[in-house]
Amino acid sequence: MDYKKAGLVAGIEIHQQLDTAEKLFCHCPTALRETAEHAGEFSRFLRATVSEMGEIDRAAKEEMKRDRRFQYYTYDTTCLVEDDEEPPAPMNDEALSVCLTIGKMFSMTPVPQVHTMRKLVIDGSNTSGFQRTALVALNGTLPNGGEIETICLEEEAAQRVKDEVFSLDRLGIPLIEITTSPCMHTPEEVQKMAEYIGMVLRSTGKVKRGIGTIRQDVNISIAQGARVEVKGVQELDLIAEVVRREVQRQQNLLATRDELKGRGASVDTASAQDITTLFKDTKSTVLKKAKKIHAIILKGFAGLVGREIQPERRLGSEMSDYAKKCGVGGIFHTDELPAYGVTAEEVASLKTHMKAGEADCVIIVAGGSEKQAVCAIGQVVTRATIALSDKPVPEETRKMLETGSSAYMRPLPGAARMYPETDVLPVIIDDARWRAVTIPELLTARADRYAKEYQIDLPYAMQLAGSDKLPLFERAIKEGIKPKLAAFTILSTATELRRDGVDVRKISDDAYLATWHAVEKGQTVREAIPELFRSIAAGSTFEESLKNLAPRVSREELEAIVRKILADRSEFVAQKGKAALGPLMGVVMAEVRGSVDGKMVSEVLRTGIDKALEPK
Amino acid sequence: MDYKKAGLVAGIEIHQQLDTAEKLFCHCPTALRETAEHAGEFSRFLRATVSEMGEIDRAAKEEMKRDRRFQYYTYDTTCLVEDDEEPPAPMNDEALSVCLTIGKMFSMTPVPQVHTMRKLVIDGSNTSGFQRTALVALNGTLPNGGEIETICLEEEAAQRVKDEVFSLDRLGIPLIEITTSPCMHTPEEVQKMAEYIGMVLRSTGKVKRGIGTIRQDVNISIAQGARVEVKGVQELDLIAEVVRREVQRQQNLLATRDELKGRGASVDTASAQDITTLFKDTKSTVLKKAKKIHAIILKGFAGLVGREIQPERRLGSEMSDYAKKCGVGGIFHTDELPAYGVTAEEVASLKTHMKAGEADCVIIVAGGSEKQAVCAIGQVVTRATIALSDKPVPEETRKMLETGSSAYMRPLPGAARMYPETDVLPVIIDDARWRAVTIPELLTARADRYAKEYQIDLPYAMQLAGSDKLPLFERAIKEGIKPKLAAFTILSTATELRRDGVDVRKISDDAYLATWHAVEKGQTVREAIPELFRSIAAGSTFEESLKNLAPRVSREELEAIVRKILADRSEFVAQKGKAALGPLMGVVMAEVRGSVDGKMVSEVLRTGIDKALEPK
Amino acid sequence: MKGIYITERDGMAVVKLGSGYNIGVPPKVCTFVERPAPAAVKPVDVKQDSSLPNLSIVSTGGTIASRIDYRTGSVTSQFNASDILVAIPELAEIANYRTIPLATILSENMTPAIWQELARAIHEEIKGGAKGIIVTHGTDTMAYSAAAISFMIDTPVPIVFVGSQRSADRPSSDNAMNAVCAAAAATSDLGEVAVVMHASTNDDHCTIHRGTRVRKMHTSRRDAFRSLGIPPIGKVEYPSRTVTLAPDTVRRGTHKLALHDKLEPHCALVQFFPGMSPDILRAFEGYKGIVISGTGLGHTSTTLIPQLRHLTGASTVVVMTSQCMNGRVCDRVYDTGRDLLDAGVIEGGDMLPEAALVKMMWVLGNEKDGEKAKALMQADLKGECNRRSAHGL
Amino acid sequence: MKGIYITERDGMAVVKLGSGYNIGVPPKVCTFVERPAPAAVKPVDVKQDSSLPNLSIVSTGGTIASRIDYRTGSVTSQFNASDILVAIPELAEIANYRTIPLATILSENMTPAIWQELARAIHEEIKGGAKGIIVTHGTDTMAYSAAAISFMIDTPVPIVFVGSQRSADRPSSDNAMNAVCAAAAATSDLGEVAVVMHASTNDDHCTIHRGTRVRKMHTSRRDAFRSLGIPPIGKVEYPSRTVTLAPDTVRRGTHKLALHDKLEPHCALVQFFPGMSPDILRAFEGYKGIVISGTGLGHTSTTLIPQLRHLTGASTVVVMTSQCMNGRVCDRVYDTGRDLLDAGVIEGGDMLPEAALVKMMWVLGNEKDGEKAKALMQADLKGECNRRSAHGL
């Protein structure tokens, strides 16, 4: 695929949670909670505010299509600010400092006076109905020539529990938003850029790690296509694939439009009608449950509604996404019927009833009410009309599906849906403050240093610098743990255990450190770490786990064990000579269940072998 | 019975609720409520306050024997004053005026400055632990030579719902307490006195009527006996009987003492012991449930514990009453055993175990705990010791039982358990106020007047003046209803319906008046009143009842009915002549179901008979 | 970089960028390019249903509706019927509205003089046929104003005060639900002055509070308003708009319309505190009346009593209320109380200190006879002073 | 008729009759018969169990126990350990008591000077080995005093304030249950200054309130005391005496004993009300500090601001709190607030106005540097000022 020729232009936005002590506009901790721990609930409606133009933002309008009562979970770690029941506190200075650091790392210009804005978001994820956000720095450049347009400091939204239920623990966690210019032209470029920015962010040591703490949005357009934002790409590895599939989608939509035009296709809005009675005896569970079934003819669309435009996605899926905004479960179309319990006879009678020709596609929607069905047909008309138009790719915000394809979410938000957050005073970034910002060592530089200082292989050091456990490693070094012990445990032992099905997330940093200290103090041996970790991951404390370890084997006991093993394998020893040491080490270690230091085992074993090899 | 010789001295205290708009020390209405209507509940402990002497009043001490949590029902007609959560309001002046009126009617001397006192009552019936009471007037005389010692104005106590549960609706209703001197010497005198005082009270028109609104306490003593107060005599007719029975009780207690002395009886306190194991296989449900069974020997008491001292009451009952204060259900004694599931064998083994002789009585108590059993035996010892003593009749407050006998309630309260209610300011009764008090017509005088003015027979008029419905009668007169109609309805119609099982209490005064007005206006007839009342008592409104009455019969219809009846009974008419009128009236009235005025029936019937008797 | 110049703030030029963000930059780095034409405000005209009852909305500065110019980020309060109905379409289903812009003040700047104007305006509207009045008001002093109007107008129709704790320019604002509930209350069988605001933090119902019994009890929560001393007089469910009135609530048509718009502004409210110097009371010499917010059952320290006696001697009416805010003043129980009574201080029953102050302004404005005025202060005029304290309150 | 002459009242001779009733009669109708010997008070001596913890009971005038002379009807407050244990026997099961009669005042007469004496006496007792302190106190100003002691003493042991809303001379008094619960709290793991009083109208449990977060919220009910801004810090069940402390409650032994007994009494609390004249603020010229109980988020009318600026200019510390009493002051949201900040007024966070006043007396008594004092006023010293407002409060 020649992306240059396709006219691919892409940019990304990276949203990264900051690891500050308190939230951005209140003094709550930035702790995520289990929803089962929620201490209270409340429910609210949100309504779009009217703009000076008498208009409501199109994204907001879309959200308002349904009358939704949002429900929120509160915690003992949330407060009246998250409840939207108290004015926000001043902007968290720690969070601002992290942004300035990052800005300086990208050679950006700080905003002299930072103003907090309200960005309209009425999908329920913000109790206030807006997200507080402030532009902090502008115009950055990257070593690879990439450009960072802006850094914004935002508050994280509430986590959706399900449907209209949100959990307030996440709301208000500081979030840095880094927006690149649309300066990339291949899928791989985009992915590299995201990787680099992520590395820079982690270099500060002040960002949260783990699933959900970083999210990439990718902006993609091709020639003749339109700007589409695919939101919520959490895995770095998928970024390039997302870009590829969006290019594919836009190209297919353009091709489909051309074919439709060629066929003289049209949307027969007059054909829209209530066909509920037609399906009164249907076996289809979806249609049976519906209060109102409406249908419409898309003239000349036959075959194209069901044709794939992206893996697992068709024009029909796009229409379905639009229709869902009215509260229906989706649509049926004759390109895919008979299916879903709808019989061939029913399809035939539907086509007859609708007077649909061979080239036509009939769309059915099943609504819980007349209003819902009418709304859904309206959405189908809207999407079908776009598909026929000069701009067959609508500007949209889409959400990434698991495999890298995407589904319609809402229209692109209007740029102008912002107004000042009057409850927060502006913050001055003067020269003195900017000068005082120090740049931390990049993780790549750090890896180089580790390799040199601690004699760790560079790829290993790179892995370490990129690891979630980097702060733990740094702490271990500070506490005098041998770097190799720490690095090995973090990168090998833990990884192997994880692959082995052990839930290593349950092992706290404190448990790691306690383990290392125990090894350093000789209370246990390096070889015992896997067993210790298994025990801790299974729910025991470090102390319990240490106590329950296989009993320490004394030198005398070890010598006896070695004697027995050598006796049992006297032939092998005789045959291999001193080279028997290697193979037999494993046998002895397994026997002592890791409770003896390998060095001692090797020493005793060597002595034993030497003795065995002595001429009798 | 020669009561003079017996040395009977008796006095009474009459407690009468006043019919004021508001309560005595708050602004709540004096309305009694159904407990089902209670709007709230709360619970409290009460504890006796320590007196200057370091002692707690003996009645209070008795109440404290059990750790009781009292529970109270509140209503939308009670307030924080009844809850003991707000200082009392000033004394209700309306209530004070009623007391002054009554005082003047008894030619008493008013107290120049009335002080409200707190009288200790910790049985739970007062949320504060005291009853507010004020001495208002002193030294009255009655036409019959009786003497009124004092008039006090008190607050009514809370009504006991059951056990430790009280209803606050009644608490705080003003109560006048009239105390006679101990100036009566025969049971009949006491009853007459109560009747007279009651009549005077009702003459004010400001006292409540109906069950529970008046209560008499009778103080009785005989020579060698002791002062005993029998509380809560609600029916006037029983007063003489209560006095008679108390005299009998005291005489029997004196005689029993003499016999016990003669026998050389004694209380063998050393014999008290735990005999729980003795009854471990008993079939007696009471004993089976008991955690601890204790017993004691009363030497020489055999036969006397079970001998009747008052109808249905024995010395054993007195002991039982005492024991109940410890929380036990009562006692068993060998004078009454075997009985209550205790077998003859068990009694025999009990006596053997206790080493009781033929002349001895063994008392058993069955307690829920060791403490309870020990307490109950102690009470039995106390009471038995009194029975043997120089003063075998204890000074007591007793409660009347249904038939006129009485049961022990608590010791006579000490006179000195009063101290000032500092939250209520004293009230001055000066000459001007006293002079302004006007005396209402006595009900006896009123009956005379009714007889004269309204041509009502005197006994009938007396009945009317004494009736609960007197205020209704007065209201009727004021509204222009014919006195005889009102009097007849109140005294005859309602009484007959009541005897007939109709719940006439459900007929409100307003319904009476509406009925009379309807009769006066000719909307219905006097004869229809019973049917109307039946309908109202069954739950219909007056309007509904009037509408559902048998349809009014027109004169034409009536004439047709009469014609038919006369035709059917032509022989009878021919035989009886004009004298047929009387017998046939009933037949016609039954036919028209009371919906025609009797006068018209008689007129039509007479005309009909005359016509029938005309020579053909 | 291009942007729209918005304003000057703390020496910086605030500029709105194309992305919608504002930034503050030193003015000297800015260069004027052009002055864009002001955005044309689309005229909105919403049809009202004349078959619905007529309500008048009197605004004192609390905003029901706002409009945001996203181009500049500026927020404008809107106050005409069309604007309101665009912002809160449900209102159109409830009534027909007339709007009377009386004042545009922050409610902490409310004064007795504005109460008088407000009372006259409301009286005029009712006389003109309004079936109910909605007063939009800042929440800070709404309770004081509702009490003032309670005393100043005998009303046959509901007079409903409403405001919002979250500004109308945010999607989560309580303005719309409060306004809808207020309109429902204003068309209901209610017949007195009330405050209608959120009952809880949920958007599920509003409480109707009696104007003389309500107090703002939280700085920022939606459900800041609470009835004290009595239960709320009603509630309005949302979004169903079902109005339920309490049994004792005054019903529509109970009272005849009358205006008593005199007020004596020379009155004050003073909270006593331990160690308070009698000198502070000197500031009130010449005042017509003061309300003391005393401790407990209605006390001040004994050291203040001579100065209070001095004030009452100089014809200042002194009414005792309690800073406890719940319960009844009773100065007969303790010595200090009896000394206060002896010094001419009168008991304020179970009146809220704030309601007592407003009532005092009204009583002293309307009754010149000192003894009669004192009696009026102790009488229940508009549900502000109950003879009984119900269980549970 | 014979009786005992009790006293003179309003010109009448009050006489107690044999029946126990008092009546008032004109003195001239009375004839002196004899002067009965005063009733001998039985000496009571109750054994204390020395194996139990030592508590000190400091009395300021609130009575734990009373004695009634039914012969004359007089009621005497009792305050020695024996008397208390006779009246409330359960106390003997909890601790060993020392009694320190500090003052016998009605609590409305409490002053900063007595707080200082109280703080010194408590400090002395703790130094002397008391495992807990019970302060008996009239309820009117108990919350102020508890706040004062909170700031004045760093305590390793519980300091529990207790009183009664119903006098100790009545069987229904809350004195006994409150005292028993206070003793239980004083021997518990608590390690801060608290108020222990009835939790509800029922005799079922008492609430433990933080001294800086409690307010008397009813004139007469047993459960008048309420924690505002935070949940109660514990509870004591009755009659079981089980003490439960909240997770955030300071535990016994957390702090080292220290006394900081300086106070600046020249401080005042002023509630703003609509129409308030700036002249009233003149009364506070020369004051070291004033706490304003403003409206809503912490406002006064704009007309007061010049006078406030004048005060702050003259080094009077002015702290803004809210008469809403719940929630947090925030003067950044509205113009008036920003003007107040500009005038040098400082935000009082979520402090209760009364606690802020007491804290101000303490801060200005101990910190002479104006800027540091202001910072202290905004810092959380003894749980009076929280950074977060929890849901549900």
C-alpha cells in the first residue's frame, strides 16, 4: 500500500494520567478503587447549555438524543468536588510542574498565564457536564523532526461502570494531553511517535503506569476522505493497524460512493413506514420484542450495505451505529437477511410489501417506541445520504474495536465548545518558574547508564528502563540492593512466574524489597525467590512466606544430600568426570528446593565430585 | 355490718380530666388518639433522684426494683414538651379558671400564689419522671356537711399501652384533683359524695366525659387497720362495694393475725432455699420454664395463706402481689397445691424436702434468674412478717380489680416527694380574679329548669342533665331544635339502638344535629331517625344515609297503601270500627318503613277507616 | 499564532485560540489584526400556550438561563421568556410567562429597599392576574428575602423563590430542574411564599420550604436549603413535576391580596459569643430593634445585660433567638434568662434568628406602638413562630 | 394551717405544706412558730476501686448530680466523687475519680480567661497521671469551650466535655447516661478533645464529637449536639458502654502533652445580614481579629468591603466563614468574594464560625507575626479545617 499516494495524514493525541498525590482540582488522592467499595451513590441529568448562537454543540446534541439519568458512585476517597457540589480547588501545582517538565523536554514554549477552560462533555463522564482543561505549553519539536502542537493539563473523566453508571474515583486525576501536529504519513511513523512520546513521559517518573493510564487518540485522513479521530487506543502495538484499517475504510467508502453514483442510487425517504404488523408472527426474538418496527428502502444500495469496508465492518454497521444513538439495538438490512431468526418468506413478503426492487436494500429498525423507531430511521437516512454524497466519509469521532477496526461514536466535537472555568484562577508561568524546571534523564539514556554502571546487557537495561517496575528498581538501588539481583528478579523471575500463571501483580514493591533484603542478609537465597513470590501472590505476607519456605538446609545436611546423589549416580560421575558438576547442580538444587545458596551447592558438589573421582 | 363500730374512716380523691383546648403545660390539643396512629417512638430510662437525706422515696425505690426501658408513642398532636425535650409552657389559664370555678362552687379559699410542684412518679407514666401539680384552692364545704380539703390542678399521666409502653396523647391533659377530708363513715356515704362531686364537676361544662375521664381513689381505714388507698375506681356504682370489701379485707387480716399469733406462727427465713432440681421433671409449665425455683416455710401458716380475705383474694394473693414486683409471675403455696400442673407427689416430696410440718405452709417462687427468685422470696418474707405483726394491715396503694376487690400496687407514697417546678412561673390569684369567677348552674338545678321550661318529665330531665350528651342537647336548643325531639332522640332512640347492638358512639354530634334539622325542615320524619342512625353507625355519612332512606312516600302513594291494607283487612275494620286505627297504624308504618310522618299516616288512615265504615 | 483578544487580566492579554483555549500573554507580544463583527445573535421566538396559567417571573439577579458565546467563551445571563424557554423547554408545558427584570444584583447585596421594590412588583403582577409568581434570586440571601416577602404580601397565589447553587452556564446546573419545579409549585394549590430548591444531591425532587422557615445550610451543595422548626411544606417530583403539599400548607386562595410594604431598616442581628464585650452593643444605640442570636435557650452573658437594659430603656426592641437554630427560646428556666426578661428582652419563640430580623424590620415599619410591636414579634404572623414543637424536629 | 417557710417571691411568702405543696401567701398572714433544725445530711462515703483507671472530673458549673431536700423542696448541686457515685452508681464500675471544682458558672458566662484556667487545670491533672479528663460544662457554650481546649492542649489522653440538657434533679435527666458515656469515652482509646452527649432522643447511645467540629443545634433536645463538616468521631452505646471510634479519630497516646495557654480575647464573631450597615463594623476597630459569618460561599455586601479593608489595613485579621455552617468558604467564585480577598479577608475553609473565633483567639495569642498567623488560621491544627469535603456531609 502506498500511503503517500493515498494522501495519508495522521496525528496523535496522547492522554497520560499523572501520578500526583492529589487530584487536579481537589485534594482527594488519585487512587483507583474497586466499585464494590463505593460508599454512596447519586443520580443526575445533564443538559447542554445554549450557545450565543442559539445552538447546541453537535456532539452535545447527539448525547441529548436520549433522556439519560446518570448514576455516580462515590468513595471515601472522593469529595464534593467530584460530586459537582463544591467549587474546584486551585489547580494542583504538582501536576502543572510535571506538564512543564514534559514541555521543556519537548523544547516547548510555556503559556505565560494558564487559563483553565471548561470543555463541554455531556456523556455523563463528567459530573459537571464539562472537562476542565488548560493549555500549558505550545510548539514543541522532537529529535526525529516530529512536532508537538500543544500540551494541555486536563482532569480525567469518571470511569463508566456500565451503561449510565459511572465511578467517581478516576474523575479529576490529572491527565496530560500531548497533541502532535498532523505530521505523519505512514502507519509505522504514527506508532513510533507514540512510542517515543510514551518513553519521554515515563522518563519523568511522575506518570501512572498500568492498564488504562495512557490512551492514544489517532487522527487520520486521506485524500478525498475526511478527518476521523479514533479514540481510546490503549495498546501501542495496535496503533499502526488502526491507521491501516482507517485508510482502508475511507478508501472503501469512496469506492462505494462511486458505485452507488454509478447505479443512480437514492434514499427513498417517502418509503419509510410502520411495518410492525408484517412481523406479528415472527420467530425473530428481536423483532418479537419490538413495540414498533419501521422500514425504509435504499434504492440501488443492494449488496453495498453488506459489503465489508474494514474487517468485520460494513456500511450497514455504520448505519447501525448511527441508529443506536436513538436507543435501538441496531438495524436489519436485506443484504444480510434471512438471518437472526428472520425467515426467507418474511424477507420476501417484506420486499413485496415495500415494493423493493432487486437492486434495492430494505432497512428495518425495531424500536421500543414509535419515537425510537422514527428516530432510528432518521439516522439511517442521514448515514445513507452521506454515503451517496460528495463527502462520503463523515468527520467523526470513532472508538477502536478490539481488533483495530472502529465504530462510530459521535460527530467530531466543534472546536468552539470551550469557555472559561471562572471558579479557577489563572496561574502565571513566569521566567523564573520556567527556568527552574529541570529535565530528567530520558529512559533511553538511563538504559545506557544502567548498562555501563551495573554491567547489565543493554537490551536488558532498555527493558528495565521501560518497565513499570523502574521506580522499584531505583528504590532498590537506593536501598543498597545489588542491581543485578533487582534487575533479574524484575525482568526474569517475575516474568517467568507470570507466564506460569502466578498473579505477580499481587506482589507489592515492599514485598520485592523485603525479599531482596532477606537475600542480601542471607536469610534466604536467590533461588528461593520464585517460591517466596508464589506464596505471596497466593495471599500470604512476606513474613509468613519466608517462614513457610522449605527449611534451611545446613552444610552437613547438604553434604549428606550430595553424597547420596553422587552415590546414586556414581556411574554418571565416573563417566563425565568434573563435567558432571553442571548437570548435577540442577538435581541438587531441586532436592533442596532452592533453600541453599547456589554457590554453596556448587562448592559442596565440586568437593564431592572431586572426592568421588579420587582414586579409591 | 356496723361500719361505725368497725371504725370506718374514708375519704376520696376525684381525678377529673378537664375539657380545655390545650394541655396544661404545652399548646397541644387535649385529644386522645388511637395508638395505631402514632407517628413516632422513643425510649428512655428513669432514675430516682437522690434526696437531701441521701434516700430515695420508698415508692420510687419499689419502681426501681426492675431496670426498665420505657417506650413512648408520639403523635402529630403531641410535642417536645410531652417528649420531655422542651421546657413546659406557662400554666394553661383556661384550666386554672375551671379549677377556680369549681373551688368557688365548693366555697373554697383560693391559693394567693399558685406554685407548680414536681411530684416524683417513676413508673414511666410521666416522661419527666414527675407529675406537675399545683395546689389551687383549700378548705371547701358541701351542702351535706362534707368537707373538701384541696383542689389541685395536675397534668394527666401517659396512658399505658402495655407493659413498659406508654402513649403520650393523654400526658399533660389538665386534671383536677379534688380531695375530701376523711369525713365519711359508711360505704354509701362515700358513693354519694362521689356522685355529688361528679355532678358539680359536670355542671361546669368544662370537664371531659366518657370512659377513663374521671377516676376515683378511695382512702379507707378501720380501727386497728391502716390507711389504704384504692386507686382507679372508674365506675361510680362500685365505690360503696370497694369500701365494703376493703373493710372486710382489713378485718380478715386482723383476724388472721390473731389466729397466727395463737398458733405461734413464724417466718422461717433460714428455710429459704433453691429447690430447682426438685422440679426438674415437673409437668407444670410455669415451673418448667423457670430458671430458678426457690422455696420457704411459713411455720404455722397452713390454711391461712389460702383463706379468703376478700372475694377471690387470699393472704397468698397479697404475697403474690409483693413477689411480682421482682418480675416473677407470682407464687405457689401449699394451701392451694396440688394444682396448676403440680402433682400431689411433687407436693409431698416438696414438703418432705423442706421438712414442713402439717401446720406449715410452703411458698414456692419460680424466677427467671437467681436474682429474681431471691428477690421474690424476700418479698414473701416481708409480707408474711407484716401479717404476723402488730400492724397486720400495711399502708398501701392498691388498685381496684374488676369486681371491687383490690390488689397491692405500691407503698403509700411519702408525702414529701415534691419539689418546685422551676420551669413554671407562679401564678397570682388576686381578689379581682377570684371575684370575677362566676358559678354555673348546677345540673340538678338545670334538670328542674328543663322540666319546667321544656315540659320534660323530671326524671327524664335529670337523666338528660346527667348525660354525656348534655352539651349536644344545649347546642340543639341553641340551634332551634325542639327540646323534646332532641331529648327523645338522646335518651330513648339512641339508648334503644345501643341495646339493639348498634354502635351509637359512631354517631357524631354533628350527625345528630343534621338529623334533627332534617326532621325540622321536613326532609325526613322523626320515625326515620332509627334507620338513619343505623346507617350512620354502620359507616355512612349523614348525607348518604338520608339519600338511601326508604323513598319518601307521597300522599297519593300512602293513600293507595292504606286502601290496600284496609281492603285486605275489611273484616277486621268492620269488626273494630274506629278502634281499628291503633292496631292498623303499626301495619301502615311498617309498610312505609318510617318514611312518612306518623301524623299524616294517622290522618290518612282515619279518613280511610271512616270511608270504609261509611254505609255502602 | 492568531486568536481573539478577550480581556485584560492581571496585566496579561487573555486571548482565545482557534482550539477554544484561552491563554494569557504579555500585551506587548500581541498585534492587532482586525476587529471581527460581533456575532449575530439569532433571534429566538418561542410560542407560548395561552391556555396555560399565567405566571410572572421576577428576576433579582439570580439567572435562570445563560448563553455561552463559544467564540469568545463569554457567558451572558438571559432573561426574557423566549430565552428561558429555549434553555428550559419543559417550562413551556407548564405555563405562560411574563418576565419582570427587577434587579441584577448578587444576592449578598440585597437590601430592605430592594425588598420593598420586589414586594410592590409582585403585588402588581398578582393584581394583574398572575396565577403564581416565580422570583429568581441568588441563593446567598434568598431565605431572608423570602421571609421579607412573606411578611410584606398577603397572597392568594404561590410566590416561589428559586435559584441555583451551580451556575446556569454548566450542563450540570440545578437551574433547570429548580425552575421547572418552581413553575410546577407556582401553578399548584400552594397559597404562600415558598422557596423551591433541590431536596438532595440527586436530580429527583425539589422541596417546597416555607419562606419564614427556610435557611441556607450549606455553602455549595444543591440541597443547601432546609426547613428548620417545621417539616417542609411540600415537594415536587422531577421529572414528573408532581406536587405534594403538606396538610398544614396554606392553600391557594386562602388569603386576600394585600401589600404592606413598609420596613424599618434600622434593625440588626447580633450573635452572642463567649467573651463578647458589652461595648459591641454600643454600635446599636439608636437602632429601632435588634435580634440577639443567643446561646442555648436564649442567653447572653450576664455582663451584657446592663447594656441590653440600656437599649430597651431607649426604646430599642430587643428580641432573643437562639444560635442553636432549632428549638424554642425559653428564658424562664435559668437565672440569666429571667434577668434578660427583666431587662426588657422578649423571647423570640422558635423563630429563626434571620426570620426574626426580617420580621422585626416589618413589624417596626408597620406598628409604631412599642407594646403592640412586641406582641406582634411574639405572635405567629406567617408561620414563622409555632406554638408547638413537633416530635422529630 | 402549718407549713415551712421557704422563701419570699414576688412579695409573697412561699410556704411548704405538710402535703409537700408550696403555696404563696401574703407575709402578713404568717406567724412564726419555730425554726426547725436543719436536716442532717447523711454523710455518704462510697468506696472507689483503685484497680480502675484514674479519671479527673473538672467542673465548670454543669452539674452531674443534684440532691433534693423534699422537706423544703430545695435542690442542691453536688460535686464530690462520693456524691456523684451515689447519684450514678455505674460510674464506680468504670474508673476512679478525682474531682476538681474549677468554677460554678452558667456556661453563658464562660470567658476566655476561664478557658485558660481550665486548660491549666486539665494540663495539671494529665501531668499528674489522669488517664482521662471529664469536664462538666453547661451546654450553652460547651462547643466553644471544647474548641478552646482543643487548641490550648496537646493531649495524649481523652478530654471529654459533658453536660445535660435536662437538669440533674429530674428522674428523666440525661445527666447520668451522658456522664456514664463520657466516663467510658474518657477511659477509651480516644486521644483528643471531645464532646459526649446523647445521640438521639432515645436513651440508647451517645455520640462522641470532635471538640472543634461540634455545635449545639437545638435549644432543648437531649441530642442537641451535632458534628458538622465531619461525621462524629465515635459513639458510646448505653447501657453497655461499648465505645466505637471512627477510623480518623485521634488515638490515645498519639500526641505528647503540651500546654499553650495564651489567648487573645480581643476577637469577635460577626454575622452578616442583608442591609447591615458598615457602621456596625466600626465597633471592631482596634480588635486583633474578627470572624465574619458571611452568606453562602463567604460573602458580605459590597458596601461593607471598604470598612473591612480599613480593618485589615489596621492589622485586624479578618477571617471569612459561612453562616450556612456546612460546606466550604470559597471566595474565588463570585466578584464579591474576589473583592473580599483583595481587601485582605482570608478564607476560613470549612471551619465553623464559632470554632474559627476560638481558633483566632488562640492563634493571635500565640503567633505575633501577622502573615504566619494568617497561615495558621488556614491550616488544620486540631481537625477544625479539612482539605476535603466528604460526600454526604
